[in-house]
Amino acid sequence: MEARSEHLETLAGHGKTRPKNTGTKKLFDNPILEALSRTHIMVPITMWLVLSAFLGWYAFNYTDMGAGKITLLFVAGLFGFTLFEYILHRYLYHLAPTTPRRAKIQYTFHGVHHEYPKDKTRLAMPPALAIFVAAFFFGLFFLMMGEAAYAFFPGFLVGYTGYLSAHFIVHAYAPPKNFFKQLWINHSVHHYKNHDSNYGVSSPFWDYIFGSFQK
């Protein structure tokens, strides 16, 4: 009860309301598609951390890059993901529903999450789709930077797992008494106060840069 009270107090103190819906929603009539649209958060987190470790091992052992270059590329990938997260959230997940098709895309990708923000099974891209997306981005990075992609992409993936972890924490738990609390508050502002602000989940950095941060 104490955690629940703190949860409501924090919402009230920042001018927010409780989620309109706390359950889940069926997106597809086909049971296979419906099942594939959901995932336990630890499935993608484990997948991407294992893949990151493998690619990092490959970079150290089977490329001509030294440890310093690999580290710099890893950090660049990590930082690059924070910008990608911001752009994706702002311009795709909040795509203006100006046509029925755009409205359907926006709702399927993200609108359902805003309608049912406590649905833990839809807090990450389902692995069946994410595998193809990851393959596309690795191929793109490899075309752009060659073997450097073996060091850059692990950083990008670790950035993504950080986003997944932060997103899950702020939706699944009451605000913690540590540095995660500010992330929880920032994302709550996005959900319950102003959807057109605070697009950064893992970090508010780009919201400050592009002027979309709101307290």
C-alpha cells in the first residue's frame, strides 16, 4: 500500500492522472499474430545482450581494430542509439494520424501502448519482428562503415537494452528511491501530461537539445 500511495502521490504532484486502462487489448484476430505481438521483457534483453557480446568478441578476435578503436566505436553506438530512440519515438511512434492508414500504423506501433501503458507484454518490440529490424540495421551499418560495425552495433544494441530496461521499470513499478525516479517522472509526464514532450525514455538529453523537455 505504501508503494501504491507513493505512486499516486507522485502522479498527483506532477499534474498527471492515472492510466485510463490498466489491462491489455487484443490487436489481431489471428491468434498466432496476437501471440507474436507480445513478449516477456527478458526475452529481447537477453537476445540483444548475447548478440552484443558475440559481436564484441568477434571485433576483438577477427578484425584489425585495436581495443581503443573498438571501445570508441562501442561508445559511439551507445550514444547514437539515444538519438535514434528520440527520432523514432517522436516521428514514427507519434506519427500524425492524418489518414486512416497512418492512424492504424501509429496505433499498432505505439498508440495501443499509450492506451494500455501498464501492459507488460507490449513494452518491447516482439522478437519475431525485432530480428529482421536488427538484421537490417546491422547490414546498413556494415555498408556504411565496414568492419567497424562489429564494434558500433554492440553499443547500439546495449543502448537499446538500456532503453528497454528503463521503459519496463517506469511502467511496471512504483517510482524508486534512486536515480531512476527522475526517468520515471519524465516518462510519466509524456504519458499523462503531454504526449508531445519528453520523447527520450533512457535519457532526456535530446529533449533538452531539441526543446521538447517538460517538467
